[in-house]
Amino acid sequence: MAIEVKGQAADRAQILIVDDVPANVVVLGNALADAYEVRFATSGAEALELAERAPPDLILLDVMMPGMSGHEVHRRLRQHINPLLRDTAVIFVTADNSLGSELAGFKLGAEDYITKPIVVPILLARVRNVLERSRRRRDLELSLVSAEQGLWEWRPEQDEVMFNANWAIPLGYARGEMAPCVMSWRQLVHPDDWPALFAARDAYSGGEARLFDPEIRMRHKDDAYVWMQLHGKGVEFNAHQHPVRLMGTYMNISRRKHAEIELRRRESQLATMIASLQDAVLVLDRAGHITMCHTPKDCRLGFLTQDVVGNAYGAVLPRELGRQLAQSIAAAADCQCTAQEEFDLELDGQRCCLQLTVNALAGADANPTGYLAVLQDITLRKLAEEEIRTLAFYDQLTRLPNQRMLRDRLRAALADSAHGKGVGALLFLDLDNFRRLEQAQGRSVGDLVLVEMARRIEQSVRSGGMVARLGGDKFLVLLENLGDSEVEAIRLAGMIGERIMAAVDSPVAVADSEYRISVSLGAVLFSGQRQGEEALLQQVELAMYSAKSKPGNALRFFEPEMQASALTRVALEQALYKGLALGEFFLLYQPQVDGAGHIVGAEALVRWQHPQDGVLAPGHFIPLAEDTGLIAPLGLHILETACRQLRHWQGNPATAHLSMAVNVSSRQFERSGFVEDIELLVQASGIDPHQLKLEITESLLLENTDSIVRKMTRLREIGISFSLDDFGTGYSSLAYLKRLPIDQLKIDQSFVRHAPGSSVDAAIIRSIMTLGSSLGIPVIAEGVETDAERRFLAEQGCTLFQGFYFGKPCVVADFEALLARADSLVGS
């Protein structure tokens, strides 16, 4: 019960009684205490203090009080910073019944004016009425605030605008934060919206509009403009029936306005999309009659015009389109989803690929009210897809299947073979020396030869298998179901391989010239899925490289030993990488002597201190280094080491005359940046480059000769000389000697070894000496192991020698000891 009473007391209105006569306070308090919470003040200052501490719902205020009159208290309340005090209801209760006093009170905004003596029942009735009006006004203010609305009153002729206390709340301001005056209102209206505001006023004043309801933008507290809707009408009119006083509400309609703007934007986008839509659109009713037809510009479907609207689609559309449309409508109606079909239509004798998409238009019930059909011309897309498929699965030059297509077919062949469809075979073809032909004759000639080779290979295989080009000059042949036994499969695969080799070996006529090419073939058998796809491709490639190590036109079937050899090669390759990183490669130096037997130079020869196999000669690792690309860093390491040694010798008067010869691999020489590397090396080491000699082989000169000559010329300009190593073992370099910047010819040891007893080798040596003499190029002979060989070479005019007869390759200390031990190595 105590809680209920407390709750009731808390809900009762708060009344402040202000009177300087205590007896009057007691009378008023006793009259009101049963229904209201009552507080008392006996002066104006005390009344203001109590009101500020806890704003009351109503003040009963005496007028005549010493110090501060009731009118002054009321005036201060109306000007108070607290909006609750500004809006507090006031009833004057006074003995002053003069008309002037009453008028002054009402002008200040008093709710009522009661003169003494007090009649309690009348007092209670008036208090109740004032509190009820205050409550309603407060409720109205709250409802306006919750609806983001405000009240306004406009007197156009006086240019007066009045607002309620909460007028600026829809603009983000707190109650009382923005003064409700004309200037505040004018500053907030968007400058561009004044014409719309006045136009709405004039339209209402002139009777053209039933309401005054413009939409304007006003500046929010956060400086963004929000949309406001004014809604009002005239409440007072002049003699001409023009409104002189308008009242109404305004509310924040930004959400609605932004939604309208967004809707218009989307409608505009939709209209633009439809206008630019490249697809034809048909709308059908439930009975199948066309109710709308949209045809894009330049549409190939010329039968779709506005004339089809109103007709059943089956009567006005081509038969095939009508049939497809009927099927799609049935499917869309049955599953209440999108039905889509692709089909071909012949238009003016040309193929037109169409995609038909049909959606049911949902009605109020489960049955569709109609159908939306979209017709898209996908002819170009289909052609592009076919082109993409060609690019993805066929080689563009030869038009043969590519590796991707062959792999798909190989996987299927393995699966078929696993189900007892016989033994199959895979052949790997590589055209021999094709790269040399292409570099010598140009890419266009090479392409023509490849096209012809592809045709011949395909004809040799006939319908017995698939031929695919892997790229470059490599091809794969897949042969399926060659028999139930491996013996039969080997026989048939061998026959096809022989036909291929015979076909490739025939001369190829291109641009009035004939070219001959041989081919190396590797083969592997497969039966079931004992081998995987990758394993087969690896094995057949190993077999091809085994065939390539033989003379041209060779066929080799895969053998397990090839795999073991490949694994050994991989292990050696890894060791080569590691050895280079760990500095396991070092140089030996073999003396080069003149005719009198004096050492005039040295050739730097690389060796590998293998951690397991001991010291390895170049033949064990240089070919692998060239294949893997390691020849570039290895060759640079050799040159750096040789240049450091040459710089050391050049700084010693006893060795300053020595030259240094260094072998350079063709792969190393052809690499871009080789010349720049040598120039930097010469500069960094500080050597005299005139004593550095680079030995190159004839094979380097057979490919890309112009580029090689340019590089040699640049290096000769800084003093480096060139020796043509293994001269005489090639077959083309003699034609290039006139234009090559060669400083020395080196007779290969294969001629030297048998020269004293072989008339052929002797004749070759004499020819080389004669050629060198006629061209002014010195000749050095390598591989000299006996005095008889030295004397024979000397008799032919050779003045420079190198070989075991004079000294084996040795470390620097032994080389320098040999140099210091004798003036001449002849006869030692």
C-alpha cells in the first residue's frame, strides 16, 4: 500500500504557491494539498530559486509583493534559459482587480487571473483546467517531436513567423537551443528553395492550390540539408479573401524524399537499360498472347515487330522458336523457376544461335499471370567459344591437337586399356638440328617446314592414333589398342615409327630450296593403368633423348636403365649446384710454349673437387652445366679466377710476359650480357686485357654468326684476343674465317696424335698451317705428347705448342716451378 501511495504522489502535479502573506499561502495550500504536491515561497526571489531547482507544473503567483512583483517574476520566467520554465503555466492570484494589472498579466502569457477573496471551488476548477490544457499542450509537443514535426504561424503582410518551442528539433537541435525567430528560420532555408516557397504561397493565395504545402530544404545542425514538408492553410483572410494568417505543421521528409530520388534514379537507370538492351523481350499473358514486344536496335530478329502484339505467339513466331517457347513455358510453369534453352535458328540462310530465357510472372495465387521471355542472340559468343576451344586444344601453326588435348585423350586411353582394350603406345618425336635450320634460314622457313612435317607425321599415323604438337619441333603420337600382347604392340608401334622416320627424311621443298631433316623417336608401351599419365610422359621423353644420342632417324623404346640414368643425372645436377655454391671448382694451368720450348702462356682448365668422386674432368660436368644453365655462373667463376691469377703474374717481372687462355662455352658466349660481364671483370681485376685470350669452338660460329661477330669485335676493341679451339673438327667455319676477328687457330689433338704416321691427318695439318699463313693467323697445336709429334709440327711451320710433352695441367705452384726450372721444355 505504501508503494501505491508513493506512486500516486509521484504522479501528482507540482504546484508552487507564491504570496508574501502567510495566511494566504495557508489558505491556498489547504485547498490544493489533497489533489496536488504543493510548495511555498513568500517572495519573488525565493520563487525563482525553487522553480529553477525543480520546475513546477503550475505557479499560483501574487502580483503585489515587496521587492519583486509577480509581473517581474513572470517576465523573468518567460526569458529564462530553461525551456521548461519558459513554458510553465502561471495563474495570477491577487487582490489587485484593476483592469491594467489583469491586462499586464495576460500580455505576459498568464493562463488565468483570479482576484481575492478566493472562492475555493472556483480556484480548484480553474487550476484543473489550466493543468489539463498544459498536459494536452505538452502531449501535443511530444507527439510533434516523435513525428519530427513542428508548428508554425505565418503572417505574410507583417512578415512575422512564429514557432512552437520545439520547432528546431526536426533539424537536430535540442529544445530551446535555436531561438524561434524569423531570422533563424530564414538562415536555415536553402537559398535555391525560396522561389518554390513563394510560388507555393502565391498559388495558395490565388486559389490555385487547396493547401500551402511546399517541400523545401533546411540546414540541419550537422550542416547537411534535409527535406522539410510544410503543410498548412489560412485561418484569417482579408476583404479580398487573401490569407493574412496561415498556420500549419512542418516535418522532416528526408527519408521519403531520398527514397523518391532513389526511385527516380532507378527508374531512369531502368529506362536507359531497356533502351540499350541488346536482347529481345516478349511478355505473354496466361493464354500465350503477346502483350509487349521490345526489339533492340539492329536486331537480327526482324520478325519481332509491334505487329506481333495481341497475337498468340504460335501464330506469328517461326516454328522452331514457337516450339522452344512452348517447352520453356511449360517448364517455367511447372517448377515456378527460370527455364533456359539454347537452339539454332536459320535466318536469311545463315545460322543464328539463340538463348531463350522464360520466367513465370507470379500472381496473387499460385498460378502465373503470364510469362516473360528474353531472346538473346549468342551467335558471336558461340563462335568465340568455338575459337577459344580451338585455341585451348589445337596448335595454331600446324592445326594439330596440342598437349592439353592429347593428355585428355591419354587419360581416356589408360582407362580403356584398364578395361581390357589392349596395349597402347606413346611416341615422342623431336626433329634433329631443327633449331640450327631455323636460325640459319629464319623463322618463317622454319614454320613452313614444321607445317609440312606435321602433315607427314599425321599421314604416317593415319587413323591409327592421335598426333599432337607439344611446341617447337616436338610431337607426341598416341597409339591405342595395338594388340593384346606387348610383342604385337612393339611390332606395330615400330612399323608406325619407321613410316614416320621415312616420311620425315624425305627432302622438304620451301621457297625454291630443299632441306633434309631427321627425327629422333622415343616410345613407351602402356597397358591398363600400371603407369600414370605423368610417368608415361617422362618415360617416353627419356626414350627420345636416348634415341637423340644416336645418329639421326633413331627409334628407342623405354628401358628401366634410362630412368636410372636420368636419376643419376638429376643427382649430379644437384651436386653441381651445391658444388658451385661451396667453391668446389678450381683451375689447373697447362703451359703453352714457343718453338724454342719457352713457356709463353698457360691455358686455364677447370676441375671439380667432387666430395665423393674426387677430382672430375670437364667432360663429366660441362655438358650438364650447359643444359641446366649453370654454365653462366660457372664460366664467370672460371674467368674471375683466371683473371686474378693473370693479374698476379703481370705484377711479377718473371711472369709478366705470360698470356692466359680460357675456354668459353658457346652457351655462355651467346648469353645476353656476356660482353658487359667481361668488360666489368677486366676493369675490376685490373689486368692488361691484351694478355687474355678467349678460346671458342667452331660450333659457336655456325649459329647466329652476325651477333657473335659483333660481340667478338667489341671485346677485341678493349684488347682481348680469340683462339678458335678444336679447329678442323667442324664443317662450316672455314667459310667464316675471313670475316671473323680470330687471333689464333688451335689444331685439334685428334689430328696431332696420328699426324706422323697418317697421311690424311698430316695433309689436314698442312692445310691448316697454309690457311693460317695465308690469313696471317698464328696456329697453335694442342695434344702434343711426343717429340716426334713436335718435330713434325715444327717442320710444317707450327711455332706454338701445348700438350703433355711440355707439361700436364697443374696447380699454380707447380706451374711456376716449371717456369723457373728451365729455359726450354724441348727435350726435357
